[in-house]
Amino acid sequence: MEYEGKFIARRQVYGGYQGKADPTEKDRIIHLLQMYRSSEHFNATFLGRWIEASPDEGMKGGLRIVQAREGIHARLMRERLRELGETTFVEVSEERRATQIPFFASVKRGDLEKLEMLVHLFDDIDDFFKPITTLIDEIEEDMQTKEMLRTIMDDEYATVKWFVMMYEQLNAVKEKAELPARKEH
């Protein structure tokens, strides 16, 4: 998918561990929590801008819930990182902020276009979340983080389900509105 001249390829939520050659379970958990927390915090930020830009009251209501969950996830992961001894936190890249915030904050781009980008991103939801679900399955020592991540994943699947449902709903409305125009030609 393309917006602002940039191709948005499907990707995974987490690119996997990057660090020392033989990481401990704790190393892998901290890396995941750092990267995932930064994304969740960023998501809560851009969702707020989308809420402001959306003309659709139903869309705003659902986005508010998604934004709240993303914010809670970020806060809980930050707290867990502190409990694990971390004192500094990573943020998403400036490049990502510079492209995605204006896209979702734009009143010129409709909710359907924004949802289409997300639905494309989440096309294979199990693959999208696989790096996280794989790590969850591999955690043997830190049960607190394991179960925290497992319940966050439940929220993530609910969010994606809602995005897909809203996309289908808005797309059906658009197609229905286009039918009379097609019949005239």
C-alpha cells in the first residue's frame, strides 16, 4: 500500500531480538518490552490525532477504546521494565512519527483509507504477532511478564478484529453509495 509516496509493506509487530550473541531470557524480554512499549505509546499518540480528525462518531468511540488500551499497555510495559531494572526507554523513530502522525491526523484522508492501511498491515494477523507469541511460548522463568504479554495479545486481537469490522462496514456503505452512480453509466 502506498501513501505520501511511501510504500507500506506488511510487517511484523516486532523485528526480533537484537543484541548480544547469547541472550538470556531476561535480555530477550527486556528487548521485546522496550520495542513493543515504544510502539504502543506511539499508537496511543497517533490514535488521539485520528480521533480529532474523524467525522464519524462511531469511529471515534471505537478509537477511544483502542487508544486507551494502547496507552495502558505502554504504561504497564514501562512499569515492568522498571521492575526489571531498566531506567531508560526507547521511542519509535522520528521517520515513523513524521510519516504516520500526519497521515492519521489528516482530515483530507478518510477513515476508510486509514482503516485500509491498517487492515493491509494486519492481513495475516497471526504472522504479524508471531514474534511476540513465540517469545511468550518460550518464557519459562518470568511468569509475570509471560501472562502480562498473553493478556495484552488478547487485547491486540480484539483491536484488529474491530479495525477489520469497521473497514468492512465503511466499505459496504461506500459501495452502496456508488451503486446508483454505476447504474447511470
